[in-house]
Amino acid sequence: MTEEKFEMVVPNDQRLPFGCRLQTNPNKQMILPHWHDTYEIDYVVNSQNQNFYLDGKTFNQKKGEIVCVNPYQVHGLTLPKDEKRIAITLMIPLALLDKLNINKFDFRIQNRIFEPSDQRYLFLVNLFDELTKILRCEDDTFLRTEKIGLVYAILGVLFKDFSQPDKLAFNNYASNRIDYIKQSLEWLGDNYMYQVKLEDLAEQVKLSKSYFSHLFKQITGQTPQAYLTGIRLAHARQTIQNTDLTMTRIALKTGFSNVKAMNTAFKKNLGMTPYQYKLEQQKAGFDIF
């Protein structure tokens, strides 16, 4: 089974300084949990992004909602067939942040933005609506210029009005600490199915347990255990959808100590048992083995 992996962010159109896609595929899709070292911004033009997974929690991104994924946040999507779904995804490469003199470690953007009474939110919606119109047109030099202007404006509003300074004061020394956490994320992606202790993670990067735990939460926003549970949940959900294994086998295969532990994680994070999740996916049109 595919594991959470780092994905390098590069523009899908080399004539633009960022990635920008109008998502209109009506078919069932599964975007496996992964993470970037920079920002991703998702906006729903019509219908919804169902089963949006972000840092251990799953929700439906509704029409008009903006979801901002910060650096190192694990995220993915499990989309049923939806003829009406239209969404925009913006991927912001590090090179663009450098040109804007923005350090990715200085700010954390609000993850979910849907505030119809807030004029700043409404301004963002107008920008996305204009961007949608341009993305539906045949590309040319002038439209690309408009596209760049709109995305820069969106970034400006997000960083100015919907972000907070990161609690961690980053410098050259702090950058080394980021490397520790990146190593840990990669190690967890390879070893989530085994029994993992805090001592194991701290030992991988030669840090004390207390300092590692503190640093991990500052950078990822989660405790190591919560992050690990999120990874296991993501793989359990995928296994439920793609195999005919029993719940006991699925629990053990994805790192849970037993079915009870998996049930507890599902109820806490998804509000339902694994079996109820399976039934929900069947109703949504997914082919369950």
C-alpha cells in the first residue's frame, strides 16, 4: 500500500510561477495522503470536495470554502463520482515564496476559511471567481498575466488577514530542527504498521523524548502519537475501500493494536465505526471489494 510521501511542488505550467489547476474530473478519485514543504490552497467552485483528509481529520469542503494546507501537513482526498464538482487547486513553490520575501516557517495560514459575514473572505471569493472565469478560457499571454495578478492578490489576503506568525522563531539553527522532523515524518511513513514508541522516534534523530515531542508539535501542530494515528487511519480507510479483509486484519495491517483501538480512532476522528465508514463509501458510489 502506498505510504505518505513528500511531494515536490513545481508549476504545472512552466510559464507560470505557481501551480494552478481547475479540477473538473467527475470520476472517482483517490489522492493518497502526502505532504509538501510549502503551501497548497484549495477552493470549491461548485458541489464539494468530499472526504478531505487533513492532519488526522476528515471533512467535506463545501462550495465557497477555502482550505489552506500549510507546510508539512499531511493531506489527501477520497472523491466519489460527482458530475457537478468544480474546484481550484493552487500550489505555491518555494521559489515564488522566496521572490515574495516570505519565509515558509514564519506563518501558518488558517486551515479552513468560510466566513460569509467577513468582507475579507468575500473579497477572496471574488478573486477566486475571477480566476475561475480565466481558467475556463483559452490560454494566452494576457490571461496568464491576469492569472498571476489574481493569485498574487489571493496570497496577499491570505497572509495578511488569515495567517498567524508561527510560534517557532526560525533561523539557521531552527532549519536543522526542521530536518529532524522531516526525517521523522519519512520514518513514520515507512514504519506506521509496526509498534512505534516515542523513544523510537526520538532515537532516529538523536534527541531527548521531551524535546523531540515539543519540537514535533510546534512544527506539525500535532503530537507524535496523534500524527501516527492519522497515518494509520488514512491507510485503514484505503484498505477498507480496496480490499475484502476483515476488520481485524485491517487493524493489524495498519498498525493498530486491535480492532477496539481502530474503532476508537475512527469514532474520534470520523464520528463513525470502520464498518459504518465502509457503508458510507458504498452509498457514495465507491466499489467496495
